[in-house]
Amino acid sequence: MNWPLSSSRSWMLPVLGMLFIGSLLLPRTTEAQHLWLPPYQPMQFGVEAVQPDVRDVDGLSGAYFFTGTVSLTRGTELVTEFPVAYLNTSTPEDISDTQIGNPYIGLALTPRFSPIMIEVGGRIPLSDNTTTAVLGQHAEVGRPGAFLPEGGMIALAGNARLAFTRTLSLRVRAGAFYAHSTERAREPSMPRVDRDIFNQYSSQLWYEGDTILLGLGFTGYANLTARGSYGANSRHDLSATVHIAGVPVVQPGFFTAWNVSDTFRNAEPWERAQDPSRSVASWRFGVILSTSLY
């Protein structure tokens, strides 16, 4: 493991800053929340279909994330995620493949009268080193490690919510995770992971109207123990989400995300699923369906 250089210590600022501000400013009666699904409700389940803007793949190619939260006791929840990637190309090779990602299992703990929800969990290493896994990695928005090939991860994070008005709120998430992958999985189109420690931080500004919910998000993570600058070892995304409220049983939503990391946008050619001279597009598009049993 290559331990971080002194220039990488700035990772502590966004992590500690988010948690410190959240712990000071959040109303004590406000529950912590998850980020990307509609504003938090107990016993919530959803499926998100995410497609990177990649040439020569059909409309169903992309990653599918099946998520759920189950209330175990007051202040304790089981958090699960099951990722699956599907790739079907129109190239002469005619690739058609499905790849299971690395499922996530975690516990979310909210101490009584605390505005911060602490989440600890990890990913079960099931993803193989395949072309489909590459597609899945480029569909990850706020889900690092979901399709990390031949590796796993453990994570610790804090989640919090700041309510500005009845309809406007900010949700933040900050933490760190340890991830590992095998030597064989280190290919040019794969994010480099050895046995490394990462930080992770996200924020989501929500407007909750009677008929529509709007979200603007930012998420990022960085390898703290790899050699090189912080910018070269990080990835950041901006996102916009729209949910339609008032729909019975299942609530539909749509989102788009833009990879604003120059390292990922310009330096990772999609070598196996399309023309190797074209870089992976920075845009991702998706559909969300969610419901609550509460």
C-alpha cells in the first residue's frame, strides 16, 4: 500500500466539514436521510436503471441497482443494494452479457436525538473482470465499488439532513472506505485499485413540492493512498433528479449525471465496446422506480 503524500491530506476538509456543519446546524428532531432515492421513508425499495452515453450499445445496456432499507428496530436499519450490469452491442463482435456486481449490505444507526445517521457496511466481491463490468463502473454515480472487478470494500459513512424550509432541504453524506482488487484486473479502462483507502462525500439539494420533487446533487471520492495528486486520483459527478409525487404505489423518477472529473472523462477510452479512438462520454441517464411499505 502506498500511503498518502502530504498533498493528499486535504481529503479531511470535505469529510469533516460536512459532518461538523451537519451536527451543528441540523434540527435535533430531524431524521438523517439517504441521498439518491426520493426523500427518506422507512421500508423503502427502489430500482435505478443507469445508462452511460456510449456508442454502439442498445437502449437497455447499462447498470441496474436494486436497493432497499428495512427497519429492524427504532433507530436501526438494514441497507441493501444489488447491482447488475447488462451489455448488448451492435458491433461486429455482437457482445451480449449480464454481470452481477458487488452487492452491498450495511447497517444504518441513528442514536436517539442525534441528527446524524451512521452507516457501516461492505460489498461482497462477486464482480468479474469483464467488458460488462467496465460498463457498470461507468454507470456508478455515488456508488464506488459496485462493479469493482475481483475485489471488495468496507465502508463507514455519516448521513445528515438540513431542512431550510418545509419544501427545501439539503442531505449530505461523508465517510471513507477501504477497497482492494487483484493485479489481473488492472487494465487501462479500469480505475486503478490495489489495497487502498478512499474518502467519499456527497450532497443533494431537494425541493419537495406537492406534485414534483427536484434534486440537484454532487458526489465524489478519491484514492488517498495511491501515488499522485488528489485531482488525478479522484472522481466527481453532478446530477439532476426529478420525481413525480402523488403517484399510487410506485413513484417514478428520472435523472441525469455528468462526470466532471477530467481524469475519467478524457483519459479512459472505451476500448472493448466501441471505437477505441472515442473516450467514454461523461453523461449518464437513468430511470428510478421506488415505493415504500411504511
